[in-house]
Amino acid sequence: MTPNSNPNQKFYPTIKPLVATSLDGIAFKNDSLYAIDSRNGYLLQINPQTSVSKIINSDYWQDFIGARGLCITDNEIWFVTQSSVYYTLIEWEEKELKIISGPKYFFSLAYPSNGIAIWEKTIYITCQKTGTIGVYSKDDGQEITRFYAPGIGDENITIHGEEIWLCDNLEQTVYCLDRATGKTNYSILTPFESPSGLTFYEDAETGQKVLYIAYTDLEPYIRDNPNAEPNHELLYRDRTFIHPLYFKYDPDNKCTLSNGFLIEMSYLEEVSPLDEIQLKDLEWRIALPTESPRQKIKSIEAVGLPYIEEDYYGERVALFKFPEFNSHQRYVFGWRAILEVWSIKHQISPKDCESLPPLTPEFESKYLIDDDDLSMNTEIILRAAEEARGRETNPLRKMYSIRNYVYDRLSYGIKPHIDTPDIVLKRGVGSCGEYLGLLLALARLNGIACRTVGRYKCPLKVLHFNIPLVPDFNHVWMEFYLPNIGWLPMESNPDDLDDGGPYPTRFFMGLSWYHVEMAKDMPFETLISEGLPVSKEKTSIGQLAINHVSFTILEELQP
């Protein structure tokens, strides 16, 4: 599947209701968007074109505090509060919703619920505690059946034709399920974190059906405070907005692409040696962005100094040459790229991996070896590789078990340098690079080909277009290989949210748009002087130069 930006595609507005502190259920009805704010007890009517909002439950707002989910029929509003289901009678006056009574109790459930949807005479209710979608009779509240809920977080729900749609706040994912069986058809990564509600909007002009996702979280901001010294302080505030989810499911390749962005990325090195040094015939190589199913290069150009582009087994590399390099010179050099980046989620199941052929000898010799101080011959890593796989023989389940094993034993922490996996496992704390090293070692010892991928993430500034953004640090993740299927992405540590799990699977075979992939199967930067690699004992890139990385989000794209 190849991303394709179509200039004739219609983009729909981002909706930002100013008065909402949380969005715990949304629904379109008669060209208006309705939303529940459970903290304030507001039922909001929102103009989707202007975001202008008004409270329509002024007399009953206290009854809606804690309300979750939202479903609007022709004459009722349905929601859940804790473990109880309520409905409110309504009427319409020229497409304006009027509440004619306070909420009425319908029935109770065993555990608190998160979302509610109605289809004809059936009610669908999500419950994070049980991990299920309960299906109940609208006549008497009796349970008809229940389905497995695919995510681990709080899930909201809507029904669209023959499909159940869920959004999961921890998984950063939307799931499409078959309404009759509850089987997951496919899943989609949302472009932003903490999705809290979802609904479909039908464009009256085009007939196009657009899936809108609500987001609720906190954002840091600098507050001007005359009483502080200095006169500013860092605080957090509520952030809510509702944005279209553009996506394309490719059943042949078993993956989905979702909201893409056109971004500009610059990577520059500013020569500023810490010590006296002189290097002759210096070759300074910097990897360039690569092409992948979720990343497309629109253009690349040199900045500061010209480079020679090299081909390294199909990957693009920039070579900068310095006949005489010494500590008295000052240069800025690097590249600037325009990229299309997308979120991708692969839909591979263990059943797809039951009869895969073995790795080729070429892959074994390249991707099952210790080529980066992975401690694969130490007793602690050999024992961990055996414990991590357990009794799994299916390669996909095996990789999933290895990931969970690493998450169980490590907590995230940044250090000034990267230790080897044996030291990291003993310590129990690691950075993204140290998580990655342990994952690579355990996977390779279990016969799973894998490799390092990176190098930067665009700062996740929600819908901040044409503003220079600087990442706080670099980042690495991995890809693992399944014969007949190909390379699949997996994050190193961001899914390790809580000690002991369960862990989200959003970035297991998935990657968000803000990851930028550099040339693979090679170091990001290398130094060669007079035909020989420059040793760390002599100098390092960090001692020679200061790197500058900048992103600018230019526009949003549809797949």
C-alpha cells in the first residue's frame, strides 16, 4: 500500500469546544455535534464548523456529573454513570434538541462502565474492568451476549451499520469489529494520544462518512505569574478537541494507514571540537531518511556544505568530505528533507505465522548475531532468552512474550551512556537504547531476525503547523522479521506504562506518524580518516560537533 495525497480530497475541521474540560462521549445528530463533559456535568451542543458551544442541560447538569458515553436516538439520550445506565427523554424543535425530563434510571451492571451505543432493540456497553462489550436488551436490560474488548484501556463505543467501533484511551487505537460476532476486522492508530470518544459524521453534500475522534488529556504551558520569581511558572491545563480520523485499510497487505503529515526535517552538525585535533581525508557519513510503507521522501537537499549521495545496499547516505579537518575550522553541514509520514498498524495474527519457512542463511548470518555488544553469550542473557520465550513456538507469540518479559523486568530511566544488556537486566532500569539492546539480544537468541531503527521523533505538538519544533532527544526502536511477511515495527519502551502490565499493543506491529525512519542496517553517522574508521579513543562525533535537529509540520494528509 502506497500513501497518496489527493488534492481533491476534502478535509474536515478540527472542533475545539472552549468550555469542555473533558470529552467522555460524542454523537452527531441533525448536523450538530453533542458531547458530554463528565467533570462539569455539561451536555454540549457544538457547531462543528465554528466550535461555538452551548449547554443544553442547564437544569439537569448535576445529574450528568460522572456521565460516560453518549448515544442519541430520535427521542432519547443514553449514557452510563459508574455501573448504572440512564436515559433522558428529548424532543426536537427545528433540529434543536430539547431535554424534557431529567435522567431516568434503567438498570445496573456489576462493574463501572465506559461507553454505550444502541442498535435497534439492543444496547452495547463497554467495561474496562471485565474487558468486555456487553450486549443487552433495550426492553428489559437482560444480557443477550458479550464480546471480548480488544484493548486494555477505557473504551468508548459507537455502532455504524454492521460494525462496532471502539476507541481506547491507552492503546491510542480505534478498533472496527463485526457487530454480529464481535470479531476485530482491523485496528487503526489515532494520530494523537488519549482518544476518549468517537462518532460518525455524514457529509450532506458528498455523502462521505467521516469518523471523528475526541481527545482528552493535559498539556503543559507557561503561565505568566507576577508573584513568582521569575514571573513565570510551569502548569498543566485540560486539553480537549475533536478531529477526523482519516484511514485506509489494505486487506491484501493486512495493514492500515491513518492520518499522515507533510513535515520538514533538518539535521545539521555544527563543527565545534572540544579538543585540539587534526584529521586527514576525513569522510563524514550521515544516513538520510528512508522510504518505507509509511514514509515517503518528497525531496532532500544539502545544507551548509555539499554532499555526495551514496547507495548502501539500497539505502541513501550523505558523504561529506574534508581533505584537512582541524579544530580551528568551523562548518555547519547536513541535510533538509520534506517527508510524508503516516501512522501504520499491521494486522498480522499468530495464525498467519504457523507455517512460515525458516530464515535464509543470509538473514541468519546478518540478523541473528551479536554485532553491537549485545552480551548474547553471557549466562544471564542466555537464561533470560529461555525464560522469555517460555513454551512458545509461534514466532509472533514468541516476540510478544519477549517484549512482555523485558517490560516486566525493566523500568524506564535515562543515563548518560548505554550499558550492555547483561548489566541493564541486572540493574532493572534502562533507556530506550538499553531496552532495545535487551530486546535484540533475546529475540536473536530465539531465532527472530531483528534490527535497530530510528532516529528521531517529531515533537507531538497537536496541530501546530508551520512552527519550528525541536525534539528533546533522539530515539530508537526496532523491526523484527517474519519470513513471507516482512519487517514489522515495534517500539522499544513507550508501551511499558505500568509495572506488571497488562501492556498496550498499540506499537507492537505499529508505529505513529511522528517517527522518522533513517537508513537501516547501518550506523546513523560514521567517521573514516585516511581509509580507516576513527576510533573512540581518538575522538567521537560528540567531541567534534554539536547536532541541531528541527521539525516543521507543514500540512495534514489523507491516505
